[in-house]
Amino acid sequence: MKPLILAVFLSVIQASSPQPGEAKHPGKHTEQVMQTNPNQQGGNTSAAIPVVPSSPKSTDAEGTQKATPDKEQLVRIAKPVAVTTEPDYATWVFSGLLVIVGFLQAWILLGTLGVVRQQAKAAEDSLTLSRDTVQRQLRAYVCMSGAHIDFKQPDRPDIQVYIKNCGQTPAYNVRSWIGLNVSKYPLTMQLQSPPEGFQMSKSTLPPGGHEIMPAVWSCSIPPSLLPVLGTPEATIYVFGRTVYVDIFGKEWHTDYRLVHGGPEPVRLEKNKDGIMTAKLKPDTEGNEAT
């Protein structure tokens, strides 16, 4: 009995005490395993071999055990890092050069954009000019190509005005009116245009086509003016306007004012029928076209 008590006492003494930092859990006992030598006589057992208890595990709120490290690891800095506060002039110079280069690039870019805008405007102007040139070449040009006066009746001479399309394309919706007056030269009165809503004929003139516009007297020339007819004292004025539309949909007009008399003497000739006739001349004003 005494040898058994001695063996238990020695086992308790040899058991390792808890290491610092290890959690102690109340209610849990450290298990010790002892081996006895069955060959030993007298029931004596050999000294117990202590078993190092495992590291304690922390338990979370749900009862799950989490492993905790046995020892904390310390980080040791072998050499402190040197921090300098001295200014780096090379970096400043390099940064300044970068700023200068950036400004130069922006200046060059702005100059390039200006050149591009000028080139685009020049191209647009050239295109517009080319388009206008083509339209001017192809559009219709209705003009007054000639006029003459025949004295079949001295107080009511026949007057005919020739309208011609001198362009390369047809003239559409051609409308014309013509007026007559006898007055002194130079003209001291305003020639009256037809009233608003005056009915005019409409026609289409092909390239090279022409029309004859007759002038009709509303009343006879006074007998007192017949001896001086065709002089500055009694000049015959023939005036009118022709309006038309070209193939591009633009409207144009031609104004004309012709005289029989004026500052120059008239030249009367007999035609093949023996009738006195003369050509009408353009006046110094009143002849415009678009």
C-alpha cells in the first residue's frame, strides 16, 4: 500500500504546472495517464509519465470552439527607416518642364484647330461657289431681246417686244406685262405699274425660245403731239416686267424700259409692206434683271 501512495505522490509532483498565458477552465481536470509495470513485483508501479495538456480553445457564443495561438509573435524592426525633409530640386525642375511641355502642346493643338476651321470654311466656301457657279451656268435667263414700232396708224402705232430665254434650261411660269406712255424726255413722271391682281398670261420658255409681247394703246395719241412724236417733246415710253422660275425653283425677273425718241433723233424705214417702222432703244434707266 505504501509503494502505491508514494508513486501517486511522485506523479503529482512531476506534473507540469500551467504555463503563463494559458486559460484555466474551472470544472475541467487535467488528465494524467500512468503506466504501471506489470513485471514489477510487490504491486509497485513505476513513476507516472505526465501528458502535457493540449492548448485551451476559446468558445464563442454558439459553443463553437476556436483555436487560439499558444504564444504571441512579436515583430522586430531590425533598422529604423530614415525620413528626410530636404527639398528635391530635381523633381521640381522635372515637374516644371512637364508643365511647360503641356502648355506648348495645348498651344499647338489650338493652332491646329484654328487651321482646321479655316480649311473647313474655305472648303465650304469653295463648294458654295461651285454650286452657285453651276446654277448660274445652267439656269434660265429670260431677257428682252428686241422691240420695234410700226406706224400702221399714226396715232396708234403697233409695238411688239420680244422676250427670249437665253439660258441653257427651261424657264417656267413665265408672266409678263407691258405698258405705254407718251411724255417728255427726260422723264419727269413715274410710270405706273399694273394694279395688284392684274391678270397675266403664263407660259414655259425652252432654251432659245421666245415670245412676242404686243403693246395695246388704251387711247389714241393726241393730234398735237403727232408732228413732234419721237422727239424729246413727245417720246414714246415702252416699259414692262417679266417674271419666271428656273429649274432650281428660284424666281427671277427682268425689267425693261424702251424709248422711241429721246435725246437722239429716230430713224424711220419702210418695211416690205411699205409701212414706216423703227427699232426701240433702251432707256438710260429702268433696265434691270436678276
